[in-house]
Amino acid sequence: MTNSAYSAKKDANVFGNLFRVPQIEIIMFSHHLSIMVKAGLSLSKSLAALEKQTKNAKFAEVVKKINNDIAKGTSFADALSAHPEVFDDLFVNMIRIGELSGSLDSTLSLLSEQMKKDYELRSKIKGAMIYPAVVLTAMVAVGIIVMVYIIPKLTLIFQSMNVELPASTKFLIALSNLFLNHGVLILAALIFLAMSAKLFLRGKNSKFVDMIILKLPIFGDISQKVNIARFARTTSSLIKGGVSISTALKTVSKTLSNYYYQESTRVAAERIEKGLRLKDSLGEFGDLYSPLVLQMIEVGEETGSLDNILLDLAKFYEDEVSETTKNLSTIIEPILMIVMGIAVGFFAISIIQPMYSIADTV
């Protein structure tokens, strides 16, 4: 790696997380670069054109630096590796293979398709969660408005009538006073909790969190299917690119979202290096990989078409995730209605019950 590439990589590690390049930008970059290279345009001219084409200022700067490094004699893969905040290990390794095999255009096309499918998968899951997130946000907002504006006025009425308040009403009044007197502190505490939760999920505790997710109804099933789909598609792409199965699994382990799937592929890679087959290497992780997956992998190894079998598995599980996410809002909606009903009922009883006490005293 050249000194400029090394320096760029060092800068990326320091400032990389401040601004992230959208995944769709990298997908379009790979797709357009594949077309240009296939058409016979030099890599340097292709990158110069893409630098002007992209609307993301950070990504345009990254592409410019890559082109400058290539002009100084750095390989495309090494130039990309100087920007780990944009191009992950999978992308860099695939490009390195494409350069060595002289099939950079097809490798870029394969990467584009791989990232597109992964992006669509995540978008469907996020899309399915928008409705419940909006409903819960609206509930919290309405609750805060009631606490800050309505409850204080009712409290004055209750105090002037000197009636005995039920426990639920006293609780609402106490909560309202807490919001009024310490609203800023509550907001700061919520922000602190959100940031702490984010660090908790990303830290060493992610192992425990990932175990909980896998055991959750509905969401555990989705997590399992997403990780299997990503494992199958990425491994298939790497094998097609000429990567050995053990190396492919080591690379794949860094791209999976669940700790236990990461660990299973890492262990499988070590066992394959010792002479075991992929099916046998994953066999002890039967709680992560269904019998269907293991049987299909066995067929792929016996017929010499493991890459195609894995691709078929990826498509099958991607369709399964799509179907599950379509029904997710339908499943969650009744639960949300129950939660909303309980909340509204609690507020109604807490407010109306003292009203009856007032009426009785008149």
C-alpha cells in the first residue's frame, strides 16, 4: 500500500463515523462502474466521471482520492481499502479477486446485485416497523400533552372541590408534576438512556442481546431468515468470484448482523481448513441453520454446484422475509390497539372517577 493510501486509511479511521455514505450511493457506484469498465472505458476515466455524477459530497471526495491513488500506482483494491468507512472487507476482497482474475466488470456487477438485495431486505424490515413506530410516537406525544396541559387544570378543579382522589388519579397528578418541574432533566435522561442503549447493543453485550432477539416470537424468525439469506448470498458471490470456501466464510462472518451467526461461520471456516465439509462444519449449529439449509448445502457440495445452491437458498429466504414483513404490520396492529386501549382506559378512569365523586358531593 502506498504512503498516501495508508494516510487516507488512517484519516478514515478517525473521521469515518462522522458522516456516512448512503448504501444506495455505493450500489449505484458499483453498477455504473461495471457498465463503464465493460464498455472499455479505463478505470481512471470511469472514476472521474462518477466523481462528477455523484450528488453526495463526501462520496465524491472519496472517489477522487481513490482515483488519485490509482494514478500513483496503487491497485484499485488497495485504494478502496483506504476508506473502510465506505467500502467494507467484502467489497475490497471481491475487487481484489476481480483485478487478479481480469474480470473486474463482472465482479462489480455481482457486488452491485449483492448489495442491492441486502439493501432491499433491510428496507423491507425498516418499512414494516414504520407504522408501529409512528403509532407509539403519537401515543407518547399525546400522553405528554395531557400531562403538561390537561392534568394541571384538572388538578386545580379537584383541589378546589376537596374530594378524595383514587390512586390512579394521584399517580397521574404526580407524573404531571414531575413533567412540569423536571421536564428538562427527564429529556436529558431519555437522551442519555438512548445513547447508553446504543452503546450497549454495539458493545460486548451484543452477544446477550442477539440471543434474546433470536428467542423473540416473530422477530427471532425474521433475524434468523435475514442472516441465513445474507450468509447464503454473500458466500455464493465469493465462491463464484473464485474465493475458497474457508476464506469466503471468514469474510462473511464480518457481514452478518447476529453474533451467533458470525461465530458459526467463523468456526465453520476453521473446520473446513481442517478438512471437513461445509455441511458437517455447520451441522452442530442446528438451532441456527434449519435441516433444509444443511441438506441443500450437502447437495451443493456433492454436485459441485454449491454457489448456485446457496444462491437459491438466499432467494428462498429473501422471499420468506418479504412475506413475513408484509404480514408484520397486520400482526402488530392488534397488539398496538390493545396497548392504546389500556392507556386510554387508564386515563379515562383516572379522570372520570373523580368527576363522579364531585357530582356526588354537589
